[in-house]
Amino acid sequence: MPAQTDMFEVDHTGRKAAKLGLSHDSEIIIEIIEESKRLYGVLNRYQIGVVDCEMKRLSNADRSAELTRLWQDTFISYSNLGNLLTRYLPIDEAIEAEIRTEVATERKETGEAKKLDTIDDEFKKFMDGEQPPPADPTEEK
């Protein structure tokens, strides 16, 4: 991210990140969102350009020139978004690894809690004098 060069230059990305409660390290997310908005806009303009060319019944050369210009803008935005996502990939992988670790820990704790609950239930039955029913009803003596 380019540094602020003078006091009148505004760091919109940094300000948006701060408003969203993101740290300086997470400003890439704001850049991805901004580039996604640009990609959506250029794809929209490309679609409108295709319809416009059809409605104006442009010649093949004129249609080709117009759609080529629109496609270049679209592809540049697409490439920029791809570059940002590539930069974000290590961050995303680290987050995914942390989530997998947390889930594994929670599952382990839940399994241990269930095991302890089962032991507690058996102990309560024993202390309350509840003995499991005999296997054969004639053995009650």
C-alpha cells in the first residue's frame, strides 16, 4: 500500500479498514472489495456494450473495436482482482488453519465432556443406590 505523501492525501483504504475494525494488516480485504466493485462495474458496462452494439447495428469493425475496448477494461479489472486474491491467499490459509485447529480442539473437548458426563451419571446411580436391574428376574434375592 502506498504511503500518504502529504497531509491533504486521504488514505481511504486505511480509513475503511479502521471503520470496519480491521487492522492495518487486513487492508487487503478492503482492496479486494474495491476491486470486486470495479470488476462488477466493468462487467456491467461490457454487457451494456454488447446490447448497445446490437441495437445500433454497428458494422463488424465498429462492433469489434467497441467490444475490444470494453473487454480490455474488464480483463484488467479481472487480473487486478486475481492479483489481490493471490496476495490474500496466505492470510486465508492461515485463518483456515486456525479454524481447523479450533474445531478439532472443540470436538476433543466435547468428546471428553461427554465421556465425563457418562462417568458422572454412573457415579450418581451408584451413590443413589440405583443398581442396574439384574439380568434374570429370579435373581432379585
